[in-house]
Amino acid sequence: QVQLVESGGGLVQAGGSLRLSCAASGRTFSTYAMGWFRQRPGPGKEREVVGYISWSGDFIYYVDSVKGRFTISRDNAKNTVNLQMNSLKPEDTAVYYCAASRIYGSRRPYEYDYWGQGTQVTVSS
């Protein structure tokens, strides 16, 4: 069992930065790939991948819309994974979730086994 708790969300102006953190419980954190997802406001908006990092940190994937702006990192000694978000845009407004997957890493939400409760990020124009 892995429990995940996100923090660091908030309100920021366009062009600003936020750093999200995800703290994980459990001794097996280092064996999980970790993903960041977001769900934008509005009807029919599905949870979409922002990126993910392999258990060792040697592979990181980013969705095209955040490449060059967002950075995922992890510290297995501290059981944390971070999402550094720079040059934020209003379209980045969403609830952001971290998730843990037993497989190598995936863009698909259903391949993740554990989820945090989410943290709101609002980017004003």
C-alpha cells in the first residue's frame, strides 16, 4: 500500500512558477514509477498525463504541451516526487495529481495503482 499526498498548489499569474511535491508513504516507493496528471475544469475534461518518471529516475516523459516548462524529479531517499512548473499559462489551470505505478511508466491513468487527493493550480491571465 502506498499513500500519496500532494502539496504546493495555489494561485499564480501567467508566466510564474510553482513547485508541486508528492510525499509517499511506504518502503516500496523506489520500486514505483511516478506520474503527474491533471484534470482541467469544465465538462467532459478527462484526467490527462503531464509526465512520468521511472523508478530509478533514468527515464522521464513529458507531454508536448509542457516540454521545456515543467520538470519532474524524484528523491527515493525522501520518498518524494516533484513537479517544477515554470512559465505557467492559464491553460495549465487544473487539479494536479500524483500517482504510482508498478509498471515502468505510462501515459494511461488506469495503469496507475495509487493516487493522491490532488492539488489545485490556478493560473490567472
